[in-house]
Amino acid sequence: QISRILPAFTKQGPLRRAMVALRRLQRLPICSALSLACVSSVVEADLRRPAGGLFENAADVRIPGMFDCDHLPEWRSFRLEATQAVSAGFARSEPLRERASELEERWRSWVCRDTATGGACQTTADFSHDFVRELHLQCRDSNNFERYFVRHYFENNKLDFEPLEESSGFCLFGYVTALVVLAWHSLPEHVGQALKYTFVAHHLLGHYHSFDFLESSSWPVTSFLILLNILAGGQEFLPILEPPEYRHPGEFGTTWYLDRLRWADTTEASKSKPGSAPFLPLPFELAPAHFRGRGQGEARPHISVWQFCIHTSTAGEAVTMITKFLSDSFDVEFRGNSLAFQLCGNYEPSLCAQGPTGEFLDWLADRFIAQDMPYNELSERFIERLLPELQRSDVWMCSIPAIWCRLLADANEALPAGVAKRPIFAYLGLPIFQYVGHADRMEFLQAFEQIVLDERNVVVANNPYLSEEVAWQTGLRVPTIRIHGLHTKTTWLPVRDTEVLVSRPGTSGGWQECVLRRFLDENPEYPLQFVQFTDLLNPHTTKEVYNTSLSYSELAQYRAVVGFPYDTSLMFFWEFYSMNMPLYVPFQLWRWGIYGQHTRPDLEKPTLDKNDPSRIPYSPFFDGFQPLDVESSMYWSKYTDWAMFPHVQYFSTIAELMVKLVQTDLQAVSASMKSFNEASIVQSVAVWRYVVERWFNAETLT
């Protein structure tokens, strides 16, 4: 048997590798339950997992004990028995069922709140997160574990967190597998019991699937298998481990993504084209050889834009693109009033709110966040305080939150008789119901519809997911203007080529720091190191940290960046992509890319009933505390930036990530990203020219 694996070790000490393999074979447990067939499968399975060091394929990467629990004989033998059963088509076996039942009963107290009588969890209210303490024991060197999980599962629920002093022997993925084994052995006779097992297994994967690294382990079950059988209702066990034929549009080129950026069939398509004959066509349509717009004259026409927001990403993109590429044609003066003081200074000119206006807007934002004053009263205060200032600008711009666009519409109605109404440019960046109280939502939807359809206004989204989400809620499909993030003013220069940057995670990715460290511990020969972005900011705190010192040029020096998405679209993605920096994300975007601000379930309803037969039946909003509707999430994941952009590097397991970081031609990846960025910028500049021409065109409207 040893001779079978010697060739794989020739590059890094064959004798030492062979001796390691021999010692591992000598530690194999006797598998009496499944006789000689089990022993044979155990030996073969172990030989397929070499001692590591080559990193030419995922099999060269050793799995940490935190995942496989091979240092605990009862879990190791159970894993190999379960793996054989799954390989045999989820074969039933009474010895396997008994082993799973013993494990489930022994460790039940880590999952259920009250097992004094030995009973299992009866409802979700019985679920406990005590098992997080066992994970914490393996992750005491992870600030992100403390930052996200101790806070999320304990402090936010006013529960005391008592760290373990030594391991209890609990194996997270082993226990999940035991529950799945019991579920498929319960069907079809005991449907209710099978569903209980699968629901408990889902509970162990954590809110937002935060502990769902099953594919990175050697255990034979997956979260897709668990969710599919919850969705099926337990009538029969569906033995499907992965979504069939699940791929991302960006893997096949740019056509699908560029189609999402076209303005045809959107709310802006029917509005008057800017300029004079021949008019400027819609973005992404063929332009005439010589169109006549305001930006075509000898003198640069001047226009002023009054802007306010609580997050500067969209307004900053408008400033960057117009200032950088259209300054020869237009004199656009931005009057910024952003409250995102840690971000608004990244742009030129600065968009930060100042003085009494900034103080008032800060107070206004607090009121909307707290929702402690009626909207009508806030609107009156806004008009009273800022209408004179607004009248000194030609265009009014809103973005985040969308409810502030309604304030501008109200201000237009309050203008004195004979004063021209101002065009509103709404560059949406988050769901339209953010900071809108439930009692005000239907009235807001009606106002939003009027804003969108008004001939003067231009209303766009900064990503296709949001555009489709607005269409699902309102029946109004607004166009998309993508964010390039050129404010970084830098490009990828990997002088730190042995270090890989890991971006800030959310709760869904809070475990990744610990997971990556344990993989490195298990594979000390691995030539790269993972550097947490949060540790660059402050490695000594478990509180939330923000960037006030790191430059984009410093971040561009790493070999690549790994992202664990916590929303459908994130500014860090656009920024790193604009730097042509190779970017790695999990392939399973159906559960990684669909949780976040864009998909909060409390921002879903109500909707405008348009009786549109083309409206898709799947909601774009997802609850990270409930079992995920995989059919819906698979549909919506293709609209995320992570799925649509070309040349994004995907990994299905941590082992695959480690191999790809070593083996991939990153220079070629960066060059492909650069080509796409350059072509896309040309298209986006044409879009921004169209928008500015529309602002001037609004002067002719009455």
C-alpha cells in the first residue's frame, strides 16, 4: 500500500513521507461493525489523503483536526463508515444508524437548552449555541471569532459566555453528519423525526451559514443536502449533495453582465433624449457620428449638484467619473453633504458635510435611524432648514438612504410659484425601504413611483441586484450604472507576494480567520500566509474597526485578496477589482453572496401590485436565521457582483483555495481584469455623459 503513494512524495522527502503514512496506517481503528469491507475502505480513504507539501491539488492539503476530528477515534471511524454509506448511494445500515444515534444522544446537550430529561429539541426555541464554546476553544487566537460570534450569539442575547478550559470531544461536522444519517434512516416511515434531525443539523451550521465549511472537511454531507431535504418536507430523502449544473454568468464571459447594464426597457428609456437632433441615444446603443449636446460646445457649461447621503460610495463614484473623464466637456460643481466621515474624504473634491448643514443632517439621520419622529414632521424641518440652500443648486442628488429622495421631491413641491423644479438624480445603493417605517411604506412606494417616472429625474441603481430587487418590489426597472472605484488611484503591484490579504468579513465569514489559521497549522510547508485586513487596522481589539490609516497602494501590494461576501455587492469588491488585483471568493454564492443589507427580510414588504405576469416568483430577500430556500437563492445569486464579473477566482474548499493561490497564473488573471476594466470604463463614461446631458436637458422642461 505504501508503494502506491511514494511517487507523490518524491519532491519532498519520500522516505519521511512514507514513514508518516505508515504511522497513520498503524493508527487505523478496527471497524468491527462493517467487517473487512469497512477496513478496506478505511485504508483506501486514508491513502488518498497524503501528508501534504506539494500543493498541486486539493488532496495535497491536510485537513485540520477541528474539522475532521481524526484525533478522536470514535469520530474518525464514524466518518469513514458514513462516507462509505454515502458512496454506496446513502445505503441503510443498522450498525451505522446505531452509531449515529449514540453520538446524537451523547452530545445533545451542546445543541438543546434543556436535556435534563434526555429529550431532544422539540422546537427551534429549544436550540442552544453552547457548541460555539467548543469552537471558541479552537479559535482563541482569532479576533474575528470574538468580534462576531461571541457578540452575536451571546452578548447580543444578554447571555454569559463561559470559555471552555479543555476540549469536550464534541465534533461539529461529525454531529451534523450523525443527524443526517439519522434523517435518511428515518424516512419514509418517520417523516416528523427526520425533519427534526435536519432542522437541528441546519441549526449547527450557524446563522447566515457562518459555520458552514462542510465542503472543506472530509465529512460526506453538505448544507445543500440538508436544505434540500428541509425544502422537500421529509416525504422522501433526496440524496443530492450539490446544486446540479450550478455556474456563474461571469465564468462564461461578459455578455450576460453587460445586458444587465443596458438602459433599453428601463424606466429611463421612455424619457426625452438629451441634446438636440440628432439626440444622444440611450447608453449602450450606437451613437450617431455627430450628436448635439450641451457638452459639445466651445465653452464648458456649468451646473451645480447638491448631494447628501449617509454612505458616500455612490456619490463618490459620480464625482470621480464626471471629474476624471468629463471635465473637458462640463463644469460640474459638486456640493457634498455626506455624513460618512470615514469615507467622504477619499474623493476629490471632498464630499463631507460641514458646518450647520452637516449638524442638521446628522440630526436628521439619527431621526430616520431611530424612527422616533413622523415623516411629515421631518420633511417640514428639512424644507424649513435647507430649501434656501437647495435653491442655489441646479441638480439635487440623493442615494443612501432612498427615503431622502422623497425629501427632495417634497422640497420641489414647496418651491415658490414660478421657480423651476429641480431635477433629482437618485443613485440608489441599498434597498429602498431602508429607514422607512412600516406605517409609511405604502405612501413611500407611491412617492417613489412618481420620482422614478418624472421626466426631469434620473433614477438608477449602482448594481444589477438592486435594480432587479426594485423591479420585484415596484414593477419599475431602473437602469444600473456600475461602480468602478477609480478613487483608489492605484493598481496591483504584488511586492508582498507571499502574503494573501483577507478582506473584512461579516458575521457570515467570522469563522474564516480561525479556519485559515488551522489549515496553515496543519500544513506548515505551505509557502503563503493569510493577512487579515482587520488585523492591519488593529490586531489588539475585538471591537469593530474601520480604516483611517491604510492607503490603497498598501493594500495593492499583496499577492491576492480573498473575500467572504457578506452582501450581494460591496465597495471593497469594486475597489480591489478596479486595482486589477486577483480576487478569490467561495464558489457557493447561493449561500455566501445573498446575505446582507441588500437582502434583509425586514425590508421586503409591502410591494406595488402591478399584476405583472413576468414577475419572478422568488423573493430577493433572505432570512439568515431560517433555512434557506435554495431554489430562490440559486436564482438570485447570479445577479450578485461576485457572480457576474469576469475573471473572479472561485474556490469550493479551503484546500482548493490554498492550491489555486499557489498554482494560478495571477499575472494573467490581472491582465484579463485590466482589459475588462478598460473596456467597461469607456462604456461607463458614455453613460455618465448621458446623465449630465439629461441634467441640462431638464432646464427645458416645465
